[in-house]
Amino acid sequence: MNPQTPTIAPNDCYTLLSLVEAPNYAYRISAMVTDLTGGRVRLEAGNLHRALQKLVRQGLLETIPTPPGATGDNRRRYYELTDLGRRALATQAVQIGDLAAALGRARPRLEAEG
């Protein structure tokens, strides 16, 4: 891993993934994460807001003005994936792919011993 690319925790990966296509606000990010994970991961409001602020401090996300055409409450804070966030997520995807491949190769031995 590039020393300038931070390691991303699994729930943070889902949060970043929810913003790959377009910026969004916290409630919608939470709903998208629930959808992405088939309901296995649910991000509660307080935890999500702390995580979003941490990702902003790490430079993986940034807050932006309300996007044109967005409807609803003007007080919503929108988050957008930064270039660093995209690179970190891409690096994580490679690492997870490598891990999945290694686990696939080990699976017959794991099942034989279990």
C-alpha cells in the first residue's frame, strides 16, 4: 500500500462506495450502505456522523454545497469522494481481491481440516 493512502475500515469502505457515483447526504448514505450490504450493515446516525467527519479529516471525503437539482432540506450536508478517497478505495479493492483469491486457494484445505 502506498504510505500516503490510508487503510480503510470495512464500514468506511461501504460509506465511500456509496459516494462513488454521486455526492450525497448522511441519511441517504446510510440507506445506500444498508442496500449495498443486503441489510447486514446499518449505520446509526451518531456513528455515521462521526465516521463522516473522520473521513473528511483523513481527506477521503469533502463537504460540498448542495448540488444543483437537489431537493429537500437546505440544511443537509453533502459529502463527496475526493481523489484520495477514490485511490484509497481502489487500493482497498485490489487488496480485498488478492485476499479473496488467497482464501479461494486455501478453501479446500480449510474445509478438509474442519
